[in-house]
Amino acid sequence: MFQRRGILLVVLSLVLGSVAALAANSWVNQRLAADAEGNATAVVVAAMDIPYGTKVTGRHLRITDLPPENIPAGAFKDLKRIEGMVSKLDVSKGEVLVESRFADHETGSTLAALVSKNMRAITVRVDDVVGVAGFLLPGNRVDVLATRTDRRSNQASTETILRDIKVLAVDQTAATENNDPIIVRAVTLELSPVQSESLVKAKEEGKIQLTLRNPLDEQVAEVEPMVVKKAPAVMTAPRRSTSRSPSSDKVMVIRGTQVATIKASS
């Protein structure tokens, strides 16, 4: 009998403990929800990945609540405020959207919204070699090399004339959904007015080559110009004159069996 009573007490204590735990858990959840409703702030986050140069629409956005201390500066809190803007960087799904990563798209093409203040967009014609075998994509950073040939010395010199230049678009594409290489015919770069003049001058004087930079490479190394010697020109030996030198001023006269040498009159 005592054994049955002991088992009953154990079961009863377990039931009462479970009820107490459920009640405590419910109370804690209610307090957390109440605190969240009182302190949380609604912000706009990315509902999907937003590639560089993409015009933002409603399908890219959603609203979520975050504590004030977790909200970055410049975060969007209104969907209408960001719709129609253009992304200046790649944005990942779930990331809080901030003003510094987007540009207003008022008039003109999407590319115009991506050009920074006081900068210019300039397009250069490329082939599969100059365009880094199609691995150039919008948002990449490149260096520009220029090769010039000295007509007098017949030597070619190569130097890096522009460094850490932003690629705005390839052909007529300012945004890409994948990273597959694409052979393009033109690349649009973001340059200052002075840099634009240097690039155009270099193209007129010789050839240019683009080099792709590592996105984590922030150093701008100074590179000494490299001189590439061309094969020396083949020098042809002077031709010898084929005209015969004037003969002697003496003339041999033969008359029958007589031979005489007389001096020719001038």
C-alpha cells in the first residue's frame, strides 16, 4: 500500500511540475511579446538578393521589426521611399536596406543613377583579351594599362595610367544575375573628367589593356613603366653601283697585221 502511495505522489509531483513550467513559459513569452511591441521598430529588409545596378521593386522588399539598437544608421522604414531606386552594391537576402547603398533614379537610364557625383561614364571598345576574357562584370574594379611606341627608337613602353577604376556596365548591361563570363564588345568605366582625358589620349597614342583587381585589394601600388624592346629593324647593305668605271684613255688600233696604241682625244 505504501508503495502505491509513493508512486502516486511521484506522478502527481511530475504533473504539477509540468503545469508550473508551462505557466512560466507562457508568462515569459507574453512579457517578451509585450516588450517587443513597445520597443521594436519596423524597417525594410531585402526579400531576395538584389544585384548591383538593379532597379528596386516591391518584390525585392519586406518589412520586419528590430530592436532600435540593432538598426543601422540610414535604414529605410518606408517601402515607398526605396521603390524605384537603384542598388549601388550587391545586397544579400535579409539585409537591412540603408540609403548609402542605393541611388535615386529620377530620369534617364539606370546607368545615369549609378554614376557618382562629379564623375563621368565613358565607354571603351574591347575584345576578348582587353576585356579579360569576359570575366569583367558590373561592379568590378580594374586598372588600365597603356602601351605606346616611340617611332624614333622603335621601342614600346607600357605603364599603368589608371588604378582602381569601377566598371559601371558591360555592353548595355548594368546588372547581372550570375557570374558567368560573357564576351563583350564594350566596357563602361566610371572616371573623373581628368581621367577620361587620359584614357582617350592613351587610346589614340597606342593600345590599352584592362586588368581585373581583387575586390579586397585596397592598395594602389605604384608601378614603374616597363620598356619592351622590339626586334631591331633589318638594315640592308648599300647596293654597289653596277655602272662600269670609265675605261683607260688609251685606244688600241689594229690595221692589218699592225697594232698600235694611241691616246684618245678628250
